[in-house]
Amino acid sequence: MIHISKRVDFTLFKGKAAWMNRFIGWGIRLLAVALSLVVCGVLIYALTKLNPVKVYAVMANGVFGTTRRVWAWLRDLALLLCISVGLAPAFKMRFWNIGAEGQVLVGGIATAACMIYMGGMNIPTPLLLLIMAATSIVAGAIWGIIPALFKARWNTNETLFTLMMNYIAIQLTSYFIPKWEHPKGSNTVGLINAGTQAGWFPSFMSKEALAKLDPNAWYTGLLKNTVGQPYLLNVLIVIAIVLFMFFYLKKSKHGYEIAVVGQSENTARYAAMNVKKVIVRTMTLSGAICGLGGFLAVAGADHTISAATAGGRGFVAIIVAWLAKFNTFVMILISAVLVFLEKGAIAIASEFSLSNDVSHIIKGIILFFILGSEFFINYQIKFTGKSGRRADK
Amino acid sequence: MEEKTNVTAEKKKVTIPRGDPAVEMIGITKTFGSIVANSSVSLSIYHGEILSLLGENGSGKTTLMNMLSGIYFPDAGTIKVNGKAVSIRSPKDAYDLHIGMIHQHFKLVGLLTAAENIMLGLKGKFVLDLKSVRKAVRDICEKYGFDIDPDKKVYDMSVSEKQTLEIVKVLYRGADILILDEPTAVLTPQETQRLFGIIRNMKADGKSIVIITHKLHEVMAVSDRVAVLRKGVYIGDLATKDTNPQQLTDMMVGRAVSLNIERPEPENIRECLKVENLSVVDSEGVTKLQDVSFTAYGGEILGVAGVSGSGQKELLEAVAGLQPAKPGSSIVFTDMDGKTSSLIGKTPMEIKKLGVHLAFVPEDRLGMGLVGDLDIADNMLIRTYTEGNSVFVDMKRPRKLAQEIVKEFEVVTPGITTPVRKLSGGNVQKVLVGREISGNPSLMMSAYAVRGLDINTSYTIYRLMNEQKKRGAAVIYVGEDLDVLLELCDRILVLCAGRISGIVDGRKTTKEEVGLMMTHLPSEEAQA
């Protein structure tokens, strides 16, 4: 007979400090990743007769091979992280916000609208970026506040509600695409302000300024690879959000209210909290940060808008938030791994001219192992001996 | 102190010969994670006896019996039924062995009738044969003296009727060994007497009955033999006629305890809470309280008695601002300085802002009073987190308070950063009560404050209530154990179906009087 029960301690560290148990938990997760790579290797060899080690080398090279690739990885990591952090307060409140996809999209639409309509007004870049950020935040917040109001007022199911808001956002994008179509007939928006780059995230040091530097000085390369890169702003914005959210959830009165409301609305009422207010306020924040994610995606990365701007990140972010147990710093690690897998898998597919689906298979296997390892961390399985006989009748 | 077991009690352990045992449990062990619920317990049940399984909450009584009825499966040990080793892996296996259990929380379908509930889950022909079920039910009722209408819907039944139905259900399925888990917890004294009559009838018919309980006078009243468990360990068994409550308590607790509850004379009485014509209707439109009027005085303990669900919860919640009252209700609070304020129509936040110091220990400790996943220190914050102008919470004071409470009330915990859901029931209650009295309340309300607690912790709670009374606070104590209410409270308010059927003097009334008032309103009596 097999007994499955909730794990209290790892046998190795019975009754020891919590961090030791946490440590072994992370060991199991690492082991799961290693095992998944082995399984992927066997599968790759069986299907394509390619050397798995070579395949993994290509994967690593595809993500970290050049400065440009590293920055592309950082950019995608920042975007996924931003959305995950946005989901954290809602999920901590047990408000199942499945609508990040839509919140990102409306944030993106707002950004694109600003770029298109204000791009020609010669507004100074910092001011324009601020306006764009503000409108994207407002748009995302509206998308978050609507299901929250309904939940607070009529106790509607937020899972269905936020999910359906996604489709409204996608339809809204489809409505704007022909309006902003460029070039005519392409049915895409194309690069917005391709000539002026108005509203695009700038690098902190322009190419001209970098060219003036002494090419032999020790700092030149360093500067070129950091402040000379256009995606540094994405990373900085997200670091700020991560720090803010960490302290907001852990130390602030609002964070305390979120924790209590998430655990039990009755306790929250008992503690004289205004539950409705907390729900609406938290979802406003959640939507706002996801909306800002749309700003990062449009102004900081794609410079265009399409129904695929969010690209499923609103859903992947749910996995990130859950695996990290809403700790924003752990989210950094998990989004880094997921984005690495995503980009690495694409590199494999193009290098060995495999179908794009292979990358999905690899990603799927690795995720399966990571999620599966949580079971072994939280539960223990005991095999009990001979006592398995049926009742004599 | 724990090691100093009452040796005399153990030496008196006797096994009463009664032929071959119907059930033998040998060396049964069951663990949940790191918690050992039963440690190598051996227990026999004989044909035609009434056995009381006595032990404090958390001593593993229910777990042990759940293994007999197929809810749990033992980690180690053997179960023999009529001398044959068996493996009971589901309630169905248990029924096949003629073992049936009546759980504390009834397993009935509200929308179905009694007869339908009885045949639920049984194999049979494609077409329901309700006629023969009805007849069988009537036969069983006649035989043992039950009173049940097979066609009554469960949602129309009182708690006592539901319990009767559960027993009939188990008998219908052919059980010879009946296990009743705390059967009297929900009954009035009169209903309890009726149940005991039925149990005796079943015994006369040759059935074995096991009653899980922690109430000593019931053990003495109904059982032939009593087996005692303590902290998952089998302590021993005694013939009921050879023992007395004090000895059983000592066996149960592991050392000598005094069973007297202190009741100091009220001093410096002042009006604290005046409730007039309070009516409460819940969100489904059901009247929960109707025209309730009473006054609670500082310096006394006002007990509230009633069958569970008679409006006790709504009464306390209405005072705390958690339950809206109907127009025309009035709740006026007078604090220790004589300042009065009306609490009607106020939210908890507004009540707090009025400066009203009320402590409230709700019935649902982890679902309302505390947050299970937060640690002890974080739970201290619940009442005070809004204090100060900072955006951030001040963790210094709650940590200090948590440490004080852990020390003063001897809370067993690895530390103040342990989530409260990991604490045992008694320690959870100590944390909650400790926090509530830390605010020096003028009004202390508690609902079922000792439910599920061991004797020691229960007496600690009584002492704390008395301390609040001596401090001059008005204490409202909602209880279910009439013996305790009669010993602890100065006055007892009796609720019956949301109305007050009377307020009696705790020093003069009797259990029977209060029991009668719990089920009858004075006007009904006059009509009868």
C-alpha cells in the first residue's frame, strides 16, 4: 500500500531550522531541472539523432552568446517579471486575476496611441515617456478595477470575469489595428515612429557620445554594454517595481490587509477592515502594474502593437507568481529560467532547422519536471508493508 | 508534572470478563505527519456492553474509532472482529463487519427525506423500493423507541431528529457495534436523557455501543465500562460502578486537578451594555434574533445558553458591528467613565473610532478571530495595525505582545514566528484570548470559548473571564456546557429560536430549568 501525506520536515533535517529545509527544497528543484534536461536529451537523440550536449550548448549560446542576445534575454525577463509582480498582490489576496494578458494589452494600446498621436508634437522624450507610462497605467488599472468592482459589489466570479476581459482587450486591439495600419494594406501597425523613434526607450548614452570615448580606455566596453544599450531602462523600471512590491506586501499596512483579506474575509471584517475597499484598491494596483507591462512591451521592446503583444505572458506570469509563492525576489529567478528556456528553445529550433514545436516540447518537459518537483517537496510517500489485505468477508 | 501519573488509578485497571470480545484492536498506531494520534493502543469491545471512550480533546479517541469505521487506516497494528483479523479500508468494509459510526458532524443530505437518506449509497434494484425501507424504519423505531417520520425532509429536522436518523441509518445497515462520537454535544438535557434510554434499549438487544465523550457525568450515567485515552496513549479501563468522576479526571489529565470553578461575588456593578428590541435578519431573510432586550453589567458574567444556532452568534456579532440589525433595535454602550455611545448601525471601524474597548472571542477562531497562515506576532496586529501615521506597520509592539502572551499563558509554540494554524486548538485559543484581553476591554464577549480545549486550558479561560469580571468589565459568555454555565455565570440569559425565553440567576437555577427554557418560550408554556 502507498501512503501519501503532507511533509512536515525532510528526514535529513528533522526539526532543524526552517532554512535547512528550504535549502533541501531548492536542491530538489535543481535536481528536477537536471533530470528534465536528461529526459529532453534522450528525447532529442531518439527523434533527431543529434548530440544532446551540443544541443544544450547551442541553447546556451542562443541566449548568452552575444551582448545583444543577453540584453534581449534581460528585456524579456524584465517584461515577464513585471507582469508576475503585478499579479502578486491580487493572488496574495486570493483574487484569481487571470486577466493580466488583457491588462498588458490595454496598457500597450494606450502606449501606442500616445506614440502615434503625440509622436509628432516634439514633446521632450522624458516627458513623453512619462505621459505614455501614465496612460498605460490608467488603462491597465481600469481593466483591473472593473472585475474588482463587480466582485466587491455582487461577489461575481473574478476568474471568469478577468478571463473574459482578455477577449475584450484582444478585440479592442483588432479594432485599432486597421485604424493605425502602416503601411496601408498590411493589416499590421508596423514600427511606430520608425523615423523619429519618438516614444521609443532611449539608451542613456547615445551612439555619438559613445563614439567620442577613448576606444582603448577600460571603461569604454563596459559603458557600451550597459548604458549604451536601449533595454537598460526596461530593467531599471522593473527593478524599482520589484523592490516596491516586496516592501508593499511584506511591510506596509496595505500589504497586511491584503494578507488578511486573502486568508479570510470574516477575519478582515472582524479586524475592522473595509474588505470591498481593499479588493478594489489591490486590483487597481495589480492592473496598473500589468498595464505598465504593456508600456514596456510596446515602447521598450516591440515598438508596435498587435494582438500578440502580450504573447501569453499574462498566463506564464501566473506560473511564475505561484512558484515564487509571491516572493518578488524569487520571481526574478523563476522568470529568468523560463525566459532562458523560451529563447534557448527557439535557438535550437532555428540552428538545427527543427520545427518550432520542438522548442515547445522541451519547454513543456522542463516545466513538467519543475512543477512536479513541488509535489515531492510538499508531500512524502510511504510504502507500507504487508497490511494491504482486503477485509475478509 | 505530566510524568506523575496517578498510579492508583492505573493499578485499579481491571478487565471485566464478558466472553469473547466482539472487536479487538491490538497495538494500533496512527500518525499524521509528525503528530502521533494513537500510539500502540489496544482496546477490546465486548458483546452487549456500553463502553465510554473517555479522553480530552486531541487525545485520539475519534481517530481510534475512525480506524474501526473505515475512515482512516492504521499505520501499524491489528484489528480483529469476532476473533478474525480484518483489514477495514472503507466505511463499506466496516458495515460488512457490522460496525457503524455516528459522526459528530452528520452526514445527511438536507433535500432528501429520512427514508431516502437511509437507503442512500446502498445497492438495490434499479427501481427504488421506498416502501420496504419505510417499513423497516418503522420496525427499527418501534423496537428501540425512536420517534421518526420516514417522509420528513432532513432540512426540516431538529438536531436531535437528525441524530436519531443517523442512528436508525446505521441500524438499518445491520450494525451490531455502534460508535457514537460525542453524541450529546448538540443536545439539551432532556434530549440527552431520551438518547440514553435508546442506548440502553440497544444494549438490551445485544448490541455493543461505544460512546466517545469527555463529559464525566455522562460516562457515569450510561456506561458499563470506561476506557481512558491520554495524548494518544491507552491509559486503562475501569468498570463504571467502581470509579468516580475525580478518579477518571485524574486518569484523563494525568495528575490531580480540582474541578471547582471560582465564582466571586459581583462588585461595583455598573451598566455597560443595554440592548433593546434587537432583531437580526440574515442575508437569506431568515430571522435570527427577535426583540432581544437585556442589560449586561460591568463586574458580572452574563452567560448565554441555548441550543446551538439559536441566535448566539448573531447576538455577539450585532454588538461587534459585524451583523446589521433591523430598524428599531438599540444597542447602547457605557464605558468605564460613564460615557455612552450607540453602537447600532456602526461598522467595526466606526465602533473602534468611538473608543469603545470591546473584546470579542468569536466561535470560529481561525476563520474569524485569527489568520491561520500568519504568525503569532502578525496576528497580534489585527486589532492595532491601523495605529500610527506611517505607511508601514510597526512590528515592535506586536512582537513584544506576542512574547508576553506566549510567556504568560504558557503557549506551546516553537516561537512567535510560527503560523497559528500549526498550533494546537488550546494554544490557538490562548493566543486569541490573550490578544483580546490585552486591550483592557470594558466589554468582553466570548462564544464557546472552551470548545475543544483540554481541562487545564478550559480552567485557564474561566480564570481569565473571572479576572475580567473583577477588573470591572462586563463579560458575556456564550457556552454550551450547562454545568459550566451554572458554576461560572452570575446570570444566565437563555435563548430559544432567536428570542429570549428568560434570564435566570446562575446561583439559584437548575440544569433542568435552563434545559427546558432552551426549547420552550414562556408563551408556549402558557398555551400548553
